[in-house]
Amino acid sequence: MTIILLTVGVMAVFASISAGIRGAVDLENIEIASTLSRDLMDEIIGKGFDDPDAGAVFGPEEAEPRVNYDDADDYDGWSKSPPQNISGTYFDGTGTTPNYSRFRRAVTVENVPEDNFNAGTPSADSTTDAKRIIVTVSWPAPGGTTQVELKSVVTEYHPEAR
Ligand SMILES: [Ca+2]
Ligand SMILES: [Ca+2]
């Protein structure tokens, strides 16, 4: 049995942003994309490490919308454009008009070894107590697509047996 004592947000052991360098450098778009990536990452790491219900799988157990998601790997393979907040509204101030429409947000969640969060090859699904979350925000740019990638790792904490 595993008891989770820390929220995943606290356990984000490392995070890095690497802005894609394909295409023209566009500081304004990079800044917007960074904000959009952090928004989604904060949401994901605020969810549980594992689904609380029996029969959990790697990937979503719950149907969209994503407000139903309750564990980090529910977001694996998720992708949407234009960006919406968790309640399904847009970021335009009123929530009703699509904006930032050129941006697409996509998520990959994968298990990685507890002692090597940077492993090039992820572990098989559901086989480790560390999940690497990659939020990618991409937009069209001259010469190709540019993207910002935000990575975090969440781990499950195993207290010492007493
Ligand atoms: Ca779930
Ligand atoms: Ca799940």
C-alpha cells in the first residue's frame, strides 16, 4: 500500500523550458506559449499521482472534458487548440471568444525510472513511481512550427515502514 503524503506540486523535482529554435525567434509568442504551458502544467501536477478508483489505467479513465481528469496520466495524449482553461472557456477575458487560436497545447505523460528522470527512453506505463509530464505549446511560424516545451516530474512518496 502506498500513501501519498506530498502533493505532486511540491514534488516537481525539476522543470525546464526549452524553446524550439526552429523558425524565427518570436519573443512575444514564446512568452504567451510559456504562460499557456505553465497554466496547463500547474493543472496537471495538481491532480493525483494515480487514479483513486479501482481499475485505473495509464491514460484517461474519465471522459472529456478534462475537468473530469483526476490523475496525471489522464492527460497523456491530450491535445487541443485553441487553448481553453479547465472549465472549457477561453482566455479572452469573457471566456466566450476563442483566442490564442494559433497555439496548440499537447501533453505527453510517461513513466521514468525514479533514479533517472532524464531517461531518454521512458519506462513501460505504470511500472515506476515517477511520471514525466511534457507540455508542448506549438504555433505556426515562418519556416515551420515553433514550440515551447515544459517538463516536470512527479513522484509518489513511499514513507518508511514503521
Ligand atoms: Ca483518472
Ligand atoms: Ca489514469
